[in-house]
Amino acid sequence: MGSLTPLQFPPGTSRYTQAMAKCLVQANGQVSEAPDRSVVHTLVNLVQGRMLEYLSDRICRDYGIDDEHSRFQVMTALLSAFSDEFFALFRSKIDFSPTLALSIARRIIRKEIEHAPTPPAATSKDDSDRLYPAIFRKYFEYRNLAELQRMVESDAEIEKIILLARLRREVQDSQRYQRLVQILEQDREGFCTSFFMDCLRHNRLQKLIALVESGAWESEVNAVREHMAHLRGE
């Protein structure tokens, strides 16, 4: 792999992927059977970041979130939510075989840079949806990425980011929008957020607006609260 300059990366290439390529170039000659530990450590962190970035992109794509601020918020929330425990198995595999970090990084770079004649964000959805789930399965042992995504989306902070992004885009009346935002901001238990998300997932946004305007949303949220209490045996 020759020296790469910013101009050689296709537009839209992940900053994590660019950093992987630069790391490999800078470590040229030191990435043999016993690569430098600092190189491996850097690549591991970059690979982890790229995997979470893919998960963030997938969530945003599924919910039609395209504004940069909301996308940044989702990614930031993921970085905060995923502890080292999530990556423990991956890191143990790297400890056993450090060259895996190099192999995975090179695989990502080849897919995103060498095989991307046009901006990846616009054209490589299918390629990404083959590459990253395969890496999750093989090296992270998360075989059902859809289930992992559902688990991630249930995080209260991520739910609110998704909701606010969609409401901002789809609710044109400013008073209605502000009322919905106010309810979410005052939601300490998370039941309102869960109910709102359920409406969003089932394309019932207009019904939700009608419930909020009539005040009937409170009884719906109480039903959610009671159901959760029943599941907990309370």
C-alpha cells in the first residue's frame, strides 16, 4: 500500500478508514508477523470506531435521519453507551493474534477506498451491509446484527435523538413540535419516549399528534407504565 494523501480518498470516506490507512503507511516495515503493539492498539481502536460508525449510519438510514447534527449525536451516544465489555471478545482475539487487526483494517480499506469509484455514502450501501455484518459475526461474535441494532435503539438517549430528528423534519406546526419536544424533555422514566418510538416505528405519527392534542396520550403512556410494572412483577 503506497502513501495516501487526503485527495486520494473518495469523498465521504470514513475518517476512521482514512486513519487506518495512514497508520498502516506510517508503520510500513513494522507490520510483519510481530507488529508493533502501538500500531495494533491504534488499529483496534479505529476498527472499533468504524464498526460503531457503521451501526450509527445504519440506524440513521433506517429512520431517514440525514442531518449532520443528529447523525453526530447518534454516533456520540453509541461511543458513550458501548463499554469495553462489548469489545472484550474482539480484543481477546487480537491479543491471541495481533495480525488480525492489520487484516481487518486492510479489508475495510480495500472495500471503502480501492473499490469505491464514487462517494461511499451514496453508492456502497450493499457493500457495507455485507462487509460490516460479516466482521461483526466473525470477530465480534454478534451474529444477529438486527437484534443488536434493536437493543441499541432501545437506549433512551438514542431514542430521543431519533424522535427529535424525525419530529423536527415532519412536524411543520411549530406549536405542535414544541409540545412534543416538551413532553420528551420532561420524560424522566422513559415511558413517553418508548410510546412515541412505538408510534414512529409503526408509522403512526399523525395519530400521536392527535393524541397529544387531545391529551389522550397520558392514558396511553400509563398503559405502557402498567404493562412494564406487570412484567417486573410489581
